[in-house]
Amino acid sequence: VIILKIGGSVITEKNLVERAKIGEMRRIAKELSKKKEDLLLIHGVGSFGHPQAKKYSLNTRFHAPGLCVTHSSASRLNHIFVDILNNHFPAVSIHPFDIIIAEDGEIRKIFFEAFFEALRKGIVPVTHGDVVFDLKKGNSIISGDKLVSYFALSLTPKRVGMGTNVDGVLDEKGEVIKEITPERFKELQNIFFTSGTHDVTGEMKGKVIELLKLAEKGIESFIFNALQEGNIEKFLRGERVGTVIRSD
Ligand SMILES: Nc1ncnc2c1ncn2[C@@H]1O[C@H](COP(=O)(O)OP(=O)(O)OP(=O)(O)O)[C@@H](O)[C@H]1O
Ligand SMILES: [Mg+2]
């Protein structure tokens, strides 16, 4: 199986509220239709979810109405995307809220079977960053980035990728860093910045931290620009794109 996350920065206008990029979704659906292997798709929620999560401080407290509108917004984006994917191949929504219970921000229980059955039947499961019930905190945010590492550690995937809105992890000069290893990461603490959008899940640094967990288990992964036409196809074919995260 190939695990691919498409960033919320790619399929939404991230500095607005609830603005989906339909044209990008259509182009991505076409690129994904070239797939030769089973695919598990995860997407970020960008302007569907981050603004609400921030407004209600869902990272730090339980807030019932906030939880509900955030989940609803994230699901809305998921359905828009899945409807477009279905013009090209069978794809089905699986919402983390329905199948995950967290404890202190970490996934405690997950009902995996729906993913496995979908994959077995040639259907692409499409899940996303979401807010879920948390046994300690009431609610917590499970980012798309976190789902990538969780699934990758559970499924032994053939390839793992995160498509975002920049060419990869960039250094101080704005150039793409070709390779990051746990050792190299220690020297890279100063290259991360915040973009000033609503992002509540750590942006680029959060991604790298999740992917380093995979590197330590010998699973390499790629962070690349999914706004650049052709990059998703290249990734699916196994070509090198963007920054590779691997073990030393
Ligand atoms: N060193 C860095 N190199 C590249 N991008 C960086 C760096 N430091 C911070 N960033 C920011 O991280 C952003 C990408 O992360 P972000 O979480 O916004 O995207 P995403 O994961 O695609 O969206 P979402 O979280 O909605 O799924 C870039 O657009 C950039 O603003
Ligand atoms: Mg993000």
C-alpha cells in the first residue's frame, strides 16, 4: 500500500475560512487515477477545521460546540474531495471522529477494519485531520500528519508521502533540503517558521517530527510540492521528489 497525505494547504485556501480549491482537487484526482498500487489517502483540512479549532482552543480544552462544528467542517471538506475522486476511481470517506478514541492527545483505540476492507475491495479509503473524543482531555486534535505516521507504523507501506504547498523542507536560504535524517535534524532547529495561517498542528516542523518516527523504523518518506502538476504522479511511480526523510 502507498500512504499519501495531501495537505490542507493544497486543497483549500488556507488563510480564508472554508474555501475549497475545486480545480486543484480535480487535477489531483486525475493524477491519483494513474496509481498502480493500493492507496490510502489522508488529507489535511486547511481552512475547514483549523480556524474553528483555533477559535475554540480545542488544542487545550474541551469545548462541545467547538468540537462539533470543527468535526462538521472537516467532514464537509472530506465529502467535497471524495465526490471529486469518485469521478475517477472508487473512494470512500472514513472520519477519524467515528473510529478513534484518544487519550491525552495520542490515539488509544482505532477501528482499523473499515480501512482494510476498503483496500481489499479496491476502494481508496480517504481520511483526514479531525477532532476526536479524548478520555483525558475531552477532545483532542488528530492531525493528518499524525495519521500518516500512525498508519505507516501499522501497515508497512511501500511508499509514504506528504504533498504540501512548498517544494519540500527549506533551509535558511529557501532551498530544498534533499535529505533529513534524525542526526541531521538536530542541526535544523532554526529553519522552521510559522506561516501566519490558522494552522494548529505544527506546520512543517510537525510533519518532519512525525516522519522521523518512521525513519527510525526504517521507513523512508517524502515531503513534496503537490501544487506542482506531475509531482503526485512522480511520487506514485517511485521517483524522488522534494525532501526525503530517512534513517542515518
Ligand atoms: N523550513 C520550512 N520549510 C518549508 N516550509 C516551512 C518551513 N517552516 C515552516 N514552513 C511552513 O510550513 C507550511 C506547510 O505546512 P502546513 O501545515 O501549513 O501545510 P499542510 O500540512 O499542507 O496543510 P494542513 O496542515 O492543513 O494539512 C509551509 O507553507 C510553510 O509556510
Ligand atoms: Mg499542517
